[in-house]
Amino acid sequence: MVLRKNLAVIARRYLARKTANLDDSADIDTIWKNARRTKAIQHVFRTLVEMSGKRERCMYCDDSRGTTIEHFWPKSAYRKKCFCWENMLLLCQGCQSHKGNRFDLDSSGNPLLINPTMEDPWDFVFFEETTGILTGRYDPKLQAPDPKGAHTTNRRTLPLNIEAVTEGRLRTKRNLQRAIRTFIQNVEQGRSLAQAEHELMETIRDNDDYGLTVWYFLRDGQESLPFRRLKTEWPRTWKAVQLCVSPV
């Protein structure tokens, strides 16, 4: 989940003023294009970049660099949300073009697309460790994949399961597994526990991609090897890692 930062007061006032003065007859794309050049929206963009982490990754695929402001609720259909800070995301060109203006709602009128700044994607999505693919998490009540998870991971919605992205997830998984195995080997060979933990934390921080540190240390992935062994045999180290990767 991406934690949303607070905007500077001057930017918030600008967004509120633009929302209050929206002309229903004017072309919203032109309005946004002109606003995009202002210092206030440039500040919005920089804040979104800060929210996306050191690698400035897209808030959906977490693979490519985020380069553009995208509206979660499309501005073409939901004009009043065009200048709403909580409606703005940082996306790469690939995810933005896939998302487009398509915005499906469920029977209650709620978005089927996951909002990564308001919802934890892992509540709806499951990581298949052998393929690197994201799928909708199975919902036992529905006896079917979670609708939000299934919709968001559908190739027609977002390019989350193209080969380049799934291979990136698998590479990150292997790096995290290797880090755990190296830690275990170092400790068993008599290395300083403090030094082994320091190296483990450093490697985990260097491989904090695709949300997989959360998956493996806080969610379902912690039950797979070698993560389960670390959790069972070195519980204090495990707790330290959990604190390190926790988004809150």
C-alpha cells in the first residue's frame, strides 16, 4: 500500500479553488493540460514521486518509473474529482495507457479497480510464487477469486502480468530467498549475529520491489521456505525484519 503524503497548503488551496471554479461546459482535458504546467501541480507531481519511494516506481506495476499523474476516477467521467488530491496517482506510461478511461464498478457502485493509496493490494491479490503472476485472492465466501483482485490483475485492465514484470517478481523472490539462506549460513558458521542481521536488513532493503517484502515477511509468503525457518528459529531477527518492511 502506498502511503499518501500531505500536500503543502498552497497546493491544497489551488486544488480546492480549481474544483470550485470548474466550468461544466469546458473541456476537462484542456483544463487539466493547462493546470499541469502550474507550480502547484508540479508540487503535486513531486509529492507523488516522493510517495513512490527511492526508485520512483509506478504505483501499479512497481516495475517501470512513474512519469505521469493519473486520475484514479477518470476525469473524463468524474470531472469534480479532477483536482482532488486523493484521486491522483503516479503511473508509468504503460499502466496509464492500459487503464485509460475504462472504470468498471460493482453492483453497489464501488470501483473494481484497487486504489493502491487507499487499499492494501494484498487484501485482494495473491502472488503465485512459481510463475510470478498476480491473481485475484480466493474468497471462500464467494467460492471464487476476489472481484477487485481479479479485475485489477486482468491483462485488459493493467499490464501487471506481462513477462517482463513477472520475471522481475521472480528475480526479487530469489534475491530475498538468497538473503535468508546467506543469513542462516553465516550464523551457523559462527559469524556475529549482529553483523549477519545488518547484512540481511541491507539486502532486504535493496530488494524492496513489487511489494514482495510485505508479501514474504508480513503476509502469506512468510509460510514458505526459507522464510518460515527464519521466523521459527530466529524470532527476534524476524520481528526486526517485519518492523523494517512494515509500510506504517
